[in-house]
Amino acid sequence: MKFLVAIDGSDTSIHAFERAVSLSRQWGGEHHFLLLNVQQPIPHADAFGLTVGMDGPLLQQIGERELQRANALAQELGLNYEARTEIGPAAHRLAEIADETNADMIVLGSKGRSNLANVLVGSVASRVPNYTKRPVLLIPPA
């Protein structure tokens, strides 16, 4: 089974990853975990209008840093996994990557880190099910 696990560096996302691992062990068989961090460009206004406030390389670095704990845990547990960072609207990218990788399930913590856009528009966890036909497992905080 292929699990796509959203990792934003928060304790809640790590807890969701741990729960997914626990479930996979109960189910038995071979499992693969894609630990996915999605960085949303943060817009800001300047004299020329709305522009992106952070560039790709900086967002990539932030994403890699947010994946460090999950990477360490996956290695410690000896899991079959990969970790990557994507840039774009989080809910859309999670659903797109789940389709691209043929994930069997998307796993998200129900409360994680969010930027101002998420606070104003709503949580990523509440939007992902609108963009995918794949099962979405929401894990509440520990």
C-alpha cells in the first residue's frame, strides 16, 4: 500500500505519520510512504501589485527542514519511504501528487502549521478531500 503523508514539521503531522505507520503494521504486507511537504508561496503587495514573497529555493530549504524529523523517524523505523518538497497551493498539490504517484491513501494531521492564507481560507485538511477521489485519513492531534 502507498501512503502519501503530509508533513509540515508540526507535532501533529509527525503524530499522523506515526499513526499511519502503526496502521500499516496492523494491516501487514509491503508499504511505501511518501512524506510530502508542500510550501505555499506567500504573496505580498508591493508598488506593482501582488507578487510572490519567497522564491523557490528558499521555500525548498524550508520544506527540507520541515521534513527532517519525519526523515529521521522513517530511517529509524527502517521504512520504505521517500521524502520530497513541492511548491504550490497545498491542498491541490497534495491531491495532484497522490494521483501522480498512485497513492492508495492520503494521511494528514487535522491541525498543523498554517500561514495567514490558510487561516483566512480554511485548513488544508478540510480542502484536500474536495480535490481527490482517494481516501483521506485525518488524524487528530495526540
